[in-house]
Amino acid sequence: MDCLQTRVTKVDFRNPILLASGIWGESGESLARAYAGGAGGVVSKSIGSEPRNGYPNPTIEKLEGWGLLNAMGLPNPGIVSYGEEVRFALSKGVRVIGSVFGGTPEEFAELSRSMEQLGVAAVELNLSCPHAKGYGSEIGADPALLAEVVAAVKAAVHIPVWAKLTPNTQDPAGLAEAAETAGADAISAINTLRAMAIDPVTMRPVLSHISGGLSGPAIKPIGLAFVWRAFERIHIPIVGIGGISRAEDVFEYVLAGASLVEVGTAVADRGAMLFQDLANGLDTLLRERGFTSVSEAVGAAHRK
Ligand code: RRO
């Protein structure tokens, strides 16, 4: 399947379909399982400086027909312990992207440096978790703060820096431009949409944190529009995320301007073999439409 091999931000991927951060990222073994299932690469769980428990249960709820609502609260073992998991995945030949979150540019830079030392291929900055005090979109929805973080990380590491952006903003393309201007090598779009659910029986919000982030099929058109608009405004690669569960979804993101995609919610549902199905399906779609490589198809919908 040569058609699927691709090089993005100077990293080679055997196919453009990666495991999204937040799904199966808690152990090196589950990262390796996603890779063995056919993923082109895997993005780790978002890791901070110190261990963090996350919010009390309930933290996740399936919304039938819409997707998944979550407010996990950035649970993670901290960068020191998590190093073991990254090392394990790397020892199995997995292409790993390290996701990190911090409260300041310095913290992002320090965590990114640790990820680089572990040997990851690139770092993805979580500037977009929709519900964490002092983290995520509280930083990343402000173009100036976002730029400070990206610039600090760029000054600290040699590996490519991907900025994961929030859709919970009035000016998505403005965030993409701020990331590019600050030196990001790619943007990842999108993280989850701020959302909530109420149980009509208990008459209370379903999540302990009240509001959370929505992922899954409902957000695909929103992710696609973000990628489309960003493609018209920036020149760095775009990693498309949001509601991908079929090869046609991957193809749409590529046509809109994504050089890579990440898949999360559908993997939780359908397991690791989904990656091989998506890769085979994308290969067929590309060939049927006369493309000889993924990169040839990137942004093709803008040219028609
Ligand atoms: O941990 C979470 O609750 C979480 C994170 Br870090 C994120 O980036 N996006 C999301 O929906 N949940």
C-alpha cells in the first residue's frame, strides 16, 4: 500500500491514520496494540508534570447517535512514570507522538523536552481540553497565550511541534494562524466540543464535572469545517480529528486539507482492527479517484 505512505513534519508514517490522544493511551501495551492493528502512528495520552487523578465518576457517557461525552479531568501518572509506557511502545517499533499539557509555557517546554528525550517522533501540545481549570482551551483559545506556549516549546526541542487546537472559539482560523506564526510545525484540529447532558430521571447533569467534551460522529462536520478554513489560511500541515469512523470520513478530511488524521471514539467502539479497515478503504478511494499518493489528495476539494 505504497499509496498511503507519507512524510509529514519530517516524520515518516506508513499510513496517515493515527490513534488520537485520550484513547488507549494509558499504557505502552495499548499503544502497541493500536499500532499492531494498523495505525500509522499513535498519540499518547496527554501527560503533565505530576500525577493527577482526574475528576470523580461519572466521567464518561455514551450519547446514542451522537458520540461520547467526557470530562476525565486530565488523569495521568505524570511524565516520570509515563516514560516507561513510551519506552515500551518505542521498543515495539511504534511511531509515537507525545501529547503534553501544562499551565505555563515553561511547563509545556519542560514536558516536551522530556518527551523528546524519551524518543518520540513529535510532540502534540494539548491547548484545547475544553474543561480543565488553568489548562487546555483556557490557554489555547487565546491566540497570544497559545503563541507563547508554541514559541517556548519550539525553543526547547528539535522534534516537530504540533499544536492541538480547540473548536470552542469564535475564530478557529485565527488560532491556526497564531500557531503557525509562533513556529508550530503542524496543527491538530479539533479537540472535543464543550457539551453536556442531563439525566431526566435524576434531573441532574450526567457528568460529575457538569460539562465536558463531545467527540464522535456529531462533531465530524465541525472538524471538517475547521480543517477547511485552516487550509485556506496556513501553510503548515493539518492533522484532522473529529468523528472519523469510515474510510470516506478520512478521505473527506484529506480532501479538506488534512495531511494526517487521528481516530479516537470509533476505536473505543470497534477496536484496533479498525485502523487496517480504514487504511484499506482509503487506499481504494484514492486509487479509484486517480490519486497515486495521499499527499496528492490533500486539499483537493479546494481545487475543484
Ligand atoms: O482528560 C480529559 O478530560 C480530556 C482531555 Br485532556 C482533552 O484534551 N479533551 C477531552 O475531551 N477530555
